[in-house]
Amino acid sequence: MKYVSIPVAGPEALTPETAKAMVDAIEAARGPALVHCASGNRVGGLFALKAFFLDGKTADEALSLGRAAGLTHLEGTVKSKLVR
């Protein structure tokens, strides 16, 4: 297994660029990938941003996907960033 670190130190690091870095790392794995953080909250935030900015989902769809991936108390922060 190859380990790729994508630092997400706090809410300010939840950006479309960080979500793209996560996607790039997953695609480079060319197979199963494990995406994690201590609580799942930042992972959920990145998946929501990915869904909105890269996959063209609506804000509500993106937040739903983010929640499914662990987004909890950072939801307000992520929601404020889901603007095109």
C-alpha cells in the first residue's frame, strides 16, 4: 500500500484544490483506496467539495454525499464554500 498525505489542518484547508488533490491521489492508486482522517469530518468535507466542484452536483447533493462520508460539524463551513 502506498500512503499519500494530503494535509487538511482545519476548515481553511477545505478547498476545491484540496479536493482535487484527493481525487488525483485516488486516481493514481489505480485500484482500491482508503481515504481517512481522525473523525471522518474532513474527509466528508472533501467529498462534498469534490461532488460540487468536480462532479457538478448541486449543493444539497454534495452535502448529502459529504454527510455519508463523515461530514458533521464542518457542514456549515463546507456549505458556505459551495458557490459557483
